[in-house]
Amino acid sequence: MGYEPRKIWKWDAENGGKFAKINRPVAGATHEKALPVGQHPFQLYSLATPNGVKATVMFEELLSMGIKEAEYDAWLIRIGDGDQFGSGFVDINPNSKIPALLDQSGEKPIRVFESGAILLHLAEKFGAFIPEDPAARAECLSWLFWQMGSAPYLGGGFGHFYAYAPEKWQYPIDRYTMEVKRQLDVLDRRLSGNPFVSGDDYTIADIAIWPWYGQLVLGRLYNAAEFLNAASYKNVVDWAKRIDERKPVQRGRMVNRTFGDPAMQLHERHDASDFETKTQDKLTVGT
């Protein structure tokens, strides 16, 4: 028998599935907790999920260009422990999602939340990874917002029902698999004639899309590359591998990472030298 929705929905706090305990139908802080603040111009509060990786890759890319003003402290937010519901975090991001940024480079601190907004804020502030030409800029921003609108189908849709739901249900898995494959086809067609997503240059569009779709085809998300036949999207795979070779991207992946190979985890980042004890010659600090 199919599910019959109630006339008025009621929250079942323990409805199963991974991350069930951190999901709730109301906003706001659950407890008082101030956030730490370091000495660098930017304070990032995050975790190395795909959305968090966008921000740390952007900072590492800026620093690799010699932009010292982009120095940042990256503080770990353990979403499984509910850190995102602390009062200090909610003050910066009322949506209680990582990443959240405090820009204290000017006279008055500026809060920035949503990963796409953080990328755009930093790109405009430093004039980097965003085209100046109006047409090229529009193309870049279109792909940036394509990612913001598309990735929830990949993460909250496909990822949840394929990897995290308490039971496997064919309908949602089929529905979201179809959509994710359509999105991969969109990217594959775009990358068939362009080295990067928005054209000839590496931009915030690539920085936004790669942590989701690049890591997906590289086999790092949901153990789903074979299921999705990711290898068939050859242009996406080639693009993903090229970006994966960038040293700032490799460093950005490490920051606020609490899972996987311990040698590739840097729970907090407060200085470039923090990488040195973790990389063991796997990376070099610089470009």
C-alpha cells in the first residue's frame, strides 16, 4: 500500500537515515556557543563536504596567486555534533549550513553565507576567477548558479536515497539517478568544446562545480561512479582530473576534513605551514 500523507504533516524526530538527527523543520539556535575568531582577515567556519571544499579551494587558489590579503582561518564545524546550531554560527548563517564566512578585512565585519555567495564575494573583492568581459561574466555566473540549483538534486536527492536513506526505494533512486545523469550530460556537452565550464578560463564556476560533479565522476561521492557509468562522460572526467591536479585544489580538499586518509586531513587551517606536517611530500605549498 502506498503512503497516504496526513492532512497536516507532523515531525517525526527520529525518521531514520544518516544525518536524521541534524534535520529539523525549524530554524534558529539550539544552544549558546560563541565562535572562535583568529587574526586573519577572513574567518571560515566549515567542514570538507563538497560545499565546504568550494570555499577552501577558493582561498587556496587566491593565496597561490600571491594575494596575501586572502589569508584565512578555517575553523571546523562538526555538523554531526550540531555545531551549526550554535548561536554564534546562526548569527553568521541563519540557515545553519556550512560554509559560513566572516570577512573582517574592512572597517566593519561582513557575514557571507551560502557557498556560491562566498565564491562571488571573494572573486569580486580580489578581481580573480571571474571574467571582466560582460558576456564572459554572464556565462560564468550562469554556470555558478546552475550548480547552486542543480546540486541539491545530486546531494539531497540522489545521494540521500542511494547512499543514506534507511531503506532502498526504487522510485526516488530512479528519479534522481535520471536527473543526475541528465546534469552530467549537460556538463559533458558543455565541456566537449571548452577546457573549462564557462569557457577558456578557470573560474569560480569550475570551483563551484568540481567538488560535486568532479569528485562524483572521480569516485569520491556516494561510491556511485560505476552505478552512474561516470566513465562514459569523458569530457567531465578529463576536466575533473585536470582540476584535481591543481595544488590549491589538493590543499583545499584537506582543510576541515575529518574523514578518509588521516594524512589528508587538516581539521583546522590557520597558516600555510599547517599543511607541512600533513602532506608528507604529497603536496607542495605553492602552485
